[in-house]
Amino acid sequence: MKMRVLAYYHVIIVMLASIFAAGPALAHGSSGTFLVTKVTVEGDRVFIHGANIQNPDNCATSNYAVIVPTSANVDRFLSVALTALSTQRPVTMYFQGCIATNWHTGAPYASTIDIQ
């Protein structure tokens, strides 16, 4: 009987741990095509501003996307964004959730950028 009770407790503990360990669901998706209006480097982050950026994760803002320097390709991101800004060519980005910034509780976190 003791073993059976312990087995039930074990199942309950595993179920509770899996519920609390799960992170928030992220929609991941495309920014759609937009023109880069401004590129800002502040602290350890790069902000790519634009108009009509789609917001598949419903972040607090979609006025800009964020790239963090831990991304292996941050220099290439910055290069493509500055090229798009100076040539007025549209870009498409792919987002992987939201990231907190100094201005908003969440902005789209970009993992790829494609210049048109």
C-alpha cells in the first residue's frame, strides 16, 4: 500500500514540475516586408525600426525589432539593416518571441533578416 501511495505522489510531482517548467508559448513568425526607418545601437542591443512591422507574437510594441549581441550574426544583421536603410530597399525578418527593452516590456526578437 505504501508503494502505491508513493507512486501516486511521484506522478503528481512529475505532473506539477512539467506544468511549472514549461515556458510561454511563442508564435514565431515573419515581420512581413517593411522599410527600415532607423537603426539604433544602444548598450548591448541593436534596434531596427520600421513602419508596418507585423507582430506575430503580440509583443508590447512592433515599432522596432531587437537583435542581441549574443547572436552569432549581429554584425551581418547590422550590415543588412544599414544597407536597407541607405538604399530604401525593404526587408523581411523572422521573429522568435519577444524580448524586454528599456522602452517596452516586449519587442520582437529577430533571428533572421532578408533584404529584398
